Amino acid sequence: RSNFPVTPVYDLKVEGSDLVVATHGRSFWILDDLTPLHRAATAGADSVELYAPRRTWRLLPGVMDFISATEGKDYSIGLGKPVTFVATRDDSGQPQRRFLDAGESAPAGAILYYTLPEDVAAAATGGETAAAGTAGRSVSGGEPGATVSISFHDAGGALIREFGPKPAGYDDLGDADKALDPGPWAPVKAGVNRFVWDLRHPGAIRVRGSKTGWEADRGPLVLPGAYQVRLRVGDRTFAESFEVVNDPRSPASIDELREQLECILEMRDRISAAYAGVQRIRDASGEVERCCARLARHGGHDAAVEAGRALREALAAVESVLILPGEHTDTFGLHNRVRLNEALASVVSIVDSADARPTAQARALAGEYMARIDDELGRLDALLGDDLAAFNRLASEANLPPVDTP
């Protein structure tokens, strides 16, 4: 019965590939996409099946959608949320909303269905690996095995996003480690699986413990056009094509949307570069600190210890310009100075807020922030070049190995 209420049903209608159910006093209900049921009627129980996604609408999210809660009850009439819902995530990391006073719309994005036999599902979740039968359209040979992944590609075959199963032991991780990979993941249960791609490119890479710059955590929407989904099961790959159609209410041309996409991707990549720099800072600073501790224990190497302290302070100063330092136990607002990652991410949210070419003002502001990030990364290169080399020369007098950086 799934989530369907106990109620009389007086009419059924198939509209396209959806089943519309008319109840007596409990509203209309829609079962999205009957294709898996049609295909399952002719598919074998031991076969791998990939179903082509239906034509998918490229729709901007509501103004409040991005700042809605990911866990717990969410409502705010004053901020444009006319309904109350409880937000959760399912086992595959897909966001779920249980509405308390309204109906639920179909998921936003490309809805993908695929079927896995029991032996493949068991192997993918740690059971015994066994060969599975295949069906559908295979584009590469080889025996299927335990590895399952879903990838989305543009019309030219270029990879956009790839999703694998939920990592083993994920539920035992701390919140900071979970935030580095919040999902979603490809479900690998036996039978029919559903995965929803939100039509977005990857967001910026993440920094452990950081809760600022969250606008960069999601990537921009893909352009309207033809796309391909690939399901990989072991060494065998299945592929299907589908179309992404822009919101018919949008006045933006494809060229304007392409300019917007390129602008956001450039900002995303610069934020990722800043985060990669922060990781280099933390790695190098930790190594220098450990080396200084050994120098202090040996005694007689005050110059090297002082050089290490100065280097760590200089590295910390660069990090503090790029990102709010430390692991965050709170989300931050007006009580903290905005760093470059958060400043540039705020421009991402502006450019991404409508189907439109980026304004000259947004481009100019983004350019200013990106130039400042480049300046700080240049300072970082100098510190991890000349300054670190000078410290290593002093440390070598104590016969300690040099500090290396990634």
C-alpha cells in the first residue's frame, strides 16, 4: 500500500505513464511513472534493468527551498512557507519531506529507476559476489560483479556526476566526517531502485568542520538538452538517454543560460581552490608543529623552533582570510567577519537565483573576490616554498627529515 490511505477508490486514469487515483474524500493521488511496472512484467528476476528517465523539467527551486531544514520540522508562514513538513533523508541520502498539511509533489530532477537481482545487491552490500543475468541495452561487455555506480553524462559523453553506494561504516562516523560526503548514494537493494538526480553539477569540495560558504555546496543546474545515464554493474555498463527541458515560463535563451553556468562553475572552482589551499595549510602546519615539538625536546634549536612558530602563524593568517578557521559547532552570521569563501559563495547564490545572464555588477564583484583568493594562494605558495625551505634547513641541523607538503 506504501503511503496510500485506507479509502475507497472510485476511479483510475492513466495519464501518460502516470496512474491517477481518485479517492472518496482523501484527495487525488498519483503514482509516478508506470514504466518500471510495465518493464518488470517482461523482465526476468535475475536480470539487471535500467529504465530510461522521462523527459525532465529544469525548474528553479523555490526561494526558501535551499535554506529549508534537512532534518526535523520546518514551517514559517512569514518567510513564504505555506505548509508544514518534516524533513528527513532516506538510507541513500535522498532528501525526504513528509507534509503534515499539504500534498507532496513529484521529486524535482531526473527520476531514474533500475532493477538489481538479489545476488548483485547482496554482493554490492557485502554479500557473496555472484554473476547476474543481464537485460536491456549494454554498451560494454564483461561479467557483472559487486560494484554498482550511476553516472550522468552530457550529449558528448562528458561526465557530469557519478554516484556510488553508501560507504561502509558511514553511520558510525562523526558529524564532521559525514558532512564531507552527505550523499546521495546509489541504492543497491534487490528489486526496483529509484534514484533522483537534481540536475546539478558537483558543488565545491568540502573542508572538514566548516559550516560557512554553504551556497557553494551545491553546483549549478545543467543546461537544457540531451543527456545520458549509465548504470555500471561490475564490468558491464547499461546506458539510456533522456531530455532536460527548460521551464517554459523562463525567458532566458540557451546562450544566456550557458553564460550563467560558466560563471558559476568558475566561482565554484575558485572556492574549491581556496579549500584545497586550506587543506594544504592544515597539513603543513601540523607537520611543522610536530617537527618543532621534536626540536624542542632535543634542545639547542631555538632558531628553528622560532622559525616554525612564525611559519605556522603566517599560514594561519592566510587560512583566516580564506575561511573561518577551526571546526564549527554552529552556523555563523553577523557575529563573525565574512571570509573570502563565504563572500564569493554569496555571489554564487545571486547569479544562481534566476534564469538570466549574470549582471555586470555580479561579475565585477566575483572577479574582485576571486582575485583576492588568488593573491592569498600566491602567499601560500611562497610560504610553502621559500619559508618552508628555510625552516627545513634549520631542522636538518638536528638531523630531522624535512617537512614535505602535498
